[in-house]
Amino acid sequence: MSGAPDQLHRALGLTDAELDDIREVLRRDPNPLELALYGVMWSEHCSYKSSRLHLRRLPTEAPHVLVGPGENAGVIDAGDGIAVAIRIESHNHPSAIEPYQGAATGVGGILRDVFTMGARPLVVMDPLFFGELTDARQRWLVEGVVSGISGYGNSVGVPTIGGELTFDDCYASNPLVNVLCAGALPTERLVLGVASGVGNLAVLLGSSTGRDGIGGVSVLASAGFAGDDGAASLDDAKRPSVQVGDPYEEKRLIEACLALLDDGLVVGIQDLGGAGLVCATSETAARGGVGMDVDITAVPLREPGMQPFEIMTSESQERMLAIVTPENWPAVAELCAKWEVRASVVGHVVEPDLDEQGDRVGFLRVRRGFDGEVLAEVPAASLADEAPLYDRPMRRPLDLDEIHADDPTDDEPVGSPGDDLLDLLIDPAWVYRQYDSQLFLNTVVGPGRDAALLRLAGPGLPISERGIALSTDSNPRWCALDPRRGIALTVAESVANLACVGASAKAVVNCLNFGNPEHPEVMWQLSETVDGMAGACRDLDLPVIGGNVSLYNESGGNDIDPTPVVGLLGVVESLVAPPPGWSWRDGDAIVLVGVRHAAGSQPFPLGGTKWATRRGRRGGRVPTFEAASFRVTTNFVVSEISAICAGEASDVTAVHDVGGGGLATSLAEMVSVTGVGATLEEFESHGELFSEFPGRFVMATSDVGAFQERAGRAGVPVVVLGVAGGAALRIGSAIDLSVDDVTARRANALETALASLD
């Protein structure tokens, strides 16, 4: 490690005050290796030292929650003896520097988080955020990230079934690459990352350890980029901090670990992600209240001359740490050899020591040889659980009232609403066509719809008719104007998306992407977001069972817009038939289900909408979330669609949530998918075409009278908008577009934008 001794802690990302805290913990000065251990474990990415104080306000419990926040993944009981594990993570900074490997190793890491719990990974989803497609660098980022996700996911054999694709200038220098994974397991196979049993062995499984990824959490994810034009993202000095993935090694590792769990050979297991070996050993020891001795000479290396701090902090991919008994070690070694997975004993679980007060303290000791020289000796809990907790200053943005006053809602319409609608249409199919979404043959609804839907089936799982639904949602346009309201509306939007495939929402995971926490405005945004999410989740009886916080998403002092991403997991009780989708039929009645007007003073607010943003209008106010009417409406939609999934006859032929782009965009998307036009009544105003607020659904029915009767009994408002048929989308006198024009524009918008940069 380079740097003057009195400056080394700063080079490792530690402040002077944090160095004093370390001295107090150790009751002495730390040596350079110990400083390196604290540097990565007390980094923002690993310790959440700026956000833990706020995250405590989220609701995390429910009867069906088996594992909540704090483990590698959250787990719920999905019924029929099956549990579902889910996790979402970010790989933003690595993807900005090296998009292919940054995105690929993001997928690899999230897979390990899930199979660490004993679950077979079943699906991946990828919310992606880039700058506007007006320069070659954005194309390089988009193509590199998409290639990394597809290259890793397709090779390891896990389908990518959905996500998001957002373009905005605030991400030009700091793209966001978030990855969600869900998997299933028999409930009895659930295992936690805990080291227990003095004398048990710590076995390192998988790849050898190299210098790739050293400093990945402290250098990349815990600091912003210095440049203001994206050039810093290409800094060659940062490239070694990006990990390099091997999906084929990951596939072998998945199968070996699941086999170890099936055979009962593992006491505890933990993946080696951020901070590498020091993270896995200290966290498992701290959870078990024990000590851990690690022999760095026993760690298989892929590069000669690696120093102890490099071995302990390397984030080389495709590695797991298993705690096994000495009696089971021969069977573990034999099984790993069968799967061609390297297995090496690198540590021992040891008795905790007694401190001066007589309390038991488990130490992490890094040794050269199991009985050799001690190179580092630190309390494991001080690394894993006792990082500083910051209550950083918060300040509401000084110009927020001025931004709210610049409301596009009252603007007189300019230009053609038809042209405006075409401008909003974009199909992300270019992205998801590069992903295999049908691996395992469980996918019932794949990419491109409101939510993904899968049969809950797989090797080793009990037989079940149940299905799971997944959605990822964000709206930085809302959250930039009002983080508290914006995230509440985003949670509601995600619940509505699940309703479209007949699923009842069961749990939330989140990826909170924000700028520099040392900026008081950013901490205000984060705090408001947490409170808004907590309120919405309580209103909707949703536990938050895990998540990730990604801070320092800034370049040249410019923070990204607050971008909290919500991942929602839902369950369909009986999935024997697919839900209806977006394809109405000629002659069907088209109805708007749910409240027609937004809650609050403005019936059709345009603040924070895609329509306004495309016109450079980023001000205004967002609607209020009205939970009571929203719950009634979504429960009705769930009951209608889940009945179809259960095989019951129904007059409902199509369903689509009214989301980004508003009612007109949802109708146009249905026209483009089904190839059948529609003639609709005059809307109340221009604002109704493009206003965005959740709790509204476009549905089609072959028996409008029967449908209205059921909705009336449920207390859900329904408005008949018109009828499906013809070769055009006609909305009163405002919009008259041919089906061919709508379909061509939506299908080609993204590829045309990318091709224009050649």
C-alpha cells in the first residue's frame, strides 16, 4: 500500500475521525493491513453509514416474511412449502468505467446473493438509466451494459425477464445499472450466512483470487467522479477496481452450492461480494458471535506476489465462503470436485476472547499460516456491524418552491397531440431481445408488459400451481419534484403493474440511487424518500425485506436526480392459464377502471410527466397518493385477472396499467401490440391525455354490462371510453393516427436513435 503512514487512512477512504474511532476500538494504532480492512468495511457501500439511520424507519415485518433486511437476500413464504428469495443491487460506478464487465459482474453478484440463501436463481431484471442518446459515449455505455447483462445472464442460464430503460441528461456521466434477482427454494433448505461451531472450517469455494476489483467498493461506489463531462468515467486508474466475471464458473458454483445444501454439508454460507474475503469472514463471524482465523497463504491466487491487503480485499468474482464441520470436509471436497469447483480451507472458527469487561469478543485474525504470524487482529463485529453512523445535515432545496411554481399543468396546448403521442412511444424490445427470457420454460409473461409472471417451479421444489410476479419501477421525474410523494406513487405504480398479471403484492426491495450524501439537499431527498416509501408500504401492507443504497452518484459536483427503484414481488395463487395481456379484440368495449381524476387540486396534473419533460418543463407538482381508493381498484383488478389465471371464463380480454406517458400512451401501446385500432370519446382536456398518476387501468371487455355490474359491486368506478376496431387510434378530435404509424414509431424509436449515432 502506498502513501505516507500518517496519510494512509485518507488514501483508503477513512476520515481523521474514523481513524480515531478505530484506535478506540483496538486500543492502539492500527497497522496498514488493519486500516485496509476498515477502509473497505467502513466504506459507504458496505456500511451504509449515511443511510442506516433513515432505513430503520421502513416497515420490514409480516407473517409471510422469513428473512428480512440484513441478510444476503430477503425471503418470503410463497406457500406450498416454497420460499422465494429476492435481492436488488447496484453496479453503477463500475459500469460507468467498464460497461461490459461492470454490468456482467453486477449480474454475477446478485445471483450469488440469492443462491447463498439456498435458492435456485430463477430470474433477473435490470433497471437501466443513461443520458440522452445524443452522443457516441451513451451508445457505448448502452451497448456495453446490455451486452454485459446478456453475456453473463444467458451464459449462466438465468432468464432476464424485465426491467426499465430510462434516458435523461442527469445520467450522462453517471449511468445507473441496477440488477434484481429472485429465486425459489424448499422452505427447509433456507440457510443463513452465520459462522458457528468452534473448530469448524471456513472453506473458500470457486475462483482463485486476483487483483481485479481491489478497492471496488471504497474507490468506486463510495466516491463521486471528478470530471464534469464524463471523461472521469474513463480514467484508466480506476479500471483495475472493476471486477472481471466468468459465468461458466458461476454456473458450476451454483450447482455445487445447492448440492452442498441439499446434502446438509454446510453450517452457513456467504458470498464474497463487496470487500471480498474480509467481508465474508467478518460478517459470518459477527453473526455467529465467534472468532475467525484466516490463513492468507491458503487462499488460491491467480497472480504472484499479492500482498495480504490485496488478498483480503480483492473482489474477484465467483467465490463463496462455506462453514463446514471437519467431519464433512471430505464429502464437501468430493462434491466440489464433481462440479469442478475449487475448494480450499482458508480459515477456522475459533472461540471468542474475553475483553477487559468480561464480554465475549470474536476476533478476525489474519495469519500467515494457521499457526503462524498474526498480521491483523480486529473485532469482527467492529468491521461488520459497528461502522460509524452519520446523521448528516439535511436541507430542502432552496429553489424547490420556484420549481413547483413553474407548473406546466396550466400551459395552453401547443402543436399536435398526435405528434406529442408519437414522440412518447418507445419500445425497449431492442434491449430485451438480446436476453434469453425463456430459460427454465417457467416464463408466462416476459419482457415488455406491465409485470413479469412465472410458474413457481424448478428442480427440487414441491409441485405447485402458484406463480410469482415481479416488477421494477422508478420515476425520477416525480422524485426530483417531491421525493416523498414521488416514491409513494412509484410504489403504487409497481403494485398496479403486478395487478395486471393477477398477482397480489407481497414484498418490496429497493435500490436507492442518490447523489453525494455530503450535500445536504441529497440527504433531504433520501430522508424524504424513506418516509414516503414507509408510508406507502404501511398503507398497502407491504414489508420492505431488503435493498441497497447507492450514493455518490455525481460527476463534477452535479448530483443525479433522486432515483429510488422499487422491486416488487407478488404471488398468484393458481396459475394454470395466462393473463389476458394487452390485445383487445374487434368490437370489445374499452373501459377506464379506477378514479378518473387525480387526488388534490388539479384533476390532470402534468408536473413530472414524460410529456412535460420532453418539452424541457421539469417543474410543477406531482399528485397526492390516495391509498384507500387505490386499494379498492387494484384489489378488483387482481380478482378479475387472477380468476382468468385460475382457468375461469371471463369477458375481460385485455388489461394495461396507465403509467408513464399517461392514458393516451397506454392506449397507443395496446394498439401497437394488438394491431387493432380504437375509437374513443372526447377526453375532458388535453391534460387527461398525458397526465400520470397510478390507480387507473385500461381494460377491454366483451360484455360491458356484466363488467360494470361486477365493478359496481366492488365499489370501483368505470368509464366506457369507446370501442376497439378499425385501422386507426382516434381519441375524440384530438388524435387520429393509423395503427401502422403507431406500431412503426413504437417499434423503431430506440433502434433509430441508436443508429443515428453511427
